Amino acid sequence: MSWKEYRRLLKAASDCVPCGVYAVEKGDYAELRNDPCSSRTRLKQRRREWKAQGFKVYANGL
């Protein structure tokens, strides 16, 4: 899959997850996720967890 196709999938994933983490990436590794969060505090916590592991986090709701 090319990065252009991946960017299109990111856009679709962003539309599907109104509040939560929808993707993470690190170097050449990328993963689409569906981690819905019921509060901003929980969302911030999840973002911190992923960032601590060195991932770039894509999330909605902040």
C-alpha cells in the first residue's frame, strides 16, 4: 500500500471515530485503530501511552 492510499484511509478512519485514537505510526510502521474514549481525560491518557512508546498519534476529540 502506498502512503497516498494510507492517507486516504486515515481520512476515512478519522470520520468513523468521533472521539478517540484512530491511528498510530512509527517510522515505516502504521496501524489503524478504533480506540473510542468517553472522556477527554481518558483520551489524553491514551495519547500519552502511545507517545511514550515513540508513536505519532492521530486522534479526534481534543
